[in-house]
Amino acid sequence: MSASDLQVGRVLRASTRGFALGCAVMQPEIPAFGSFVRAEGQVSGQAIYGLIYDVSVEDDPFVRQFIGANPPEEVVRDQRENRQIPIEVRVLAVGCGDGETIRHCLPAQPPVTLDWLYQCNDEEVRTFTERFDYFRLVLEAREVPADELLAASLRVAAAARPESEREGFLIEAGRELVRLMAGEPTRLEGLLRRLRA
């Protein structure tokens, strides 16, 4: 972990399949749907990698008082910067690592409450996506919009590479999807179309 790691939020609850975290406010640099993130498991000592599959902005009793009242801009700005109710971000676990090796599997232990979650930098994303073993974890996850999530993660992974390597990376990913989803041609076609979007 480097000093430049962007802290996204802290873990609220977790399981080996995934976890939820809370963050105070959404900012442009905070990861979005399909982004790669990493939790540093304080108990297990492992890094746990995941993909953001849902961002939920819960209602806030303070906001309810102002709906329909046309609040002043400074009140709106203050509410967005100093929320009392955290924004909840849900993450699907897709790998873990010990500092030397990254494996595409569910972690032996999840992170624990209040562990920090960090946005993966481009180098981590490239390293994680050198192999496509995590595809099956995403495609078989019932609780997530799997096809959309996989396509979004591949667009993020392609953007983390030099421009000259992006098309080749997506072609290789497409070949792996064809291999995995040969029995589901309609679903495969839809997923490949999302990659081109």
C-alpha cells in the first residue's frame, strides 16, 4: 500500500462473498460501478480485491425537511459535503493477495468492520486483470448485475492500460468470454455488445 492510495470508505459489514462500506460523500475520484477496490484485511493480513456493484444514497431525515422547499444553494452544498447518513457502496469479492501473488478466488476471511477500502491504482488493475479467472466469480454471482458488472470492469481494466494495448486486451477478454459462455449465445452476445459501448 502506498501513501497515495485513495481511501474510499470503511467496511460496514462483510462476508466471504463481498462487503459493504460507508463513505461520507461522493466525489469525482471515488470509484463507481465496475471499479476495482482493495480492502486490507487487518485480521487475515491479506489484501481482498473486489468490484463495486452498487452505490446507494439512503435518505436523510434532514433532506426530507427540505424536499419541495427549494433550499438555498449553501444548504444543498453543506448537505452533500457533510452527510449524516453514509453513502453505502457494495462490493463483490473477486480475489485476494499476500503482497506477492494475487489469486482470483473468494477470500478465506472477509475484512472486518471499520477496515479501510482503497481504490486500486492502474498498476494494481493491470496486475489483477492479467488473467481472467475472476470472470466466473462475477458470472455466477446471483446478487449482482453480473453482465453489466463484468463489462464495466473490463472497460476500467482496458482504460488502465496504455492506449496501444487496450484493443488487444479486450479481444483476449472476449475470447475468454466466448469460451466460458459458449452455451449461452444470447447472453454472450449481449455482454460482448456492452464491451463495445
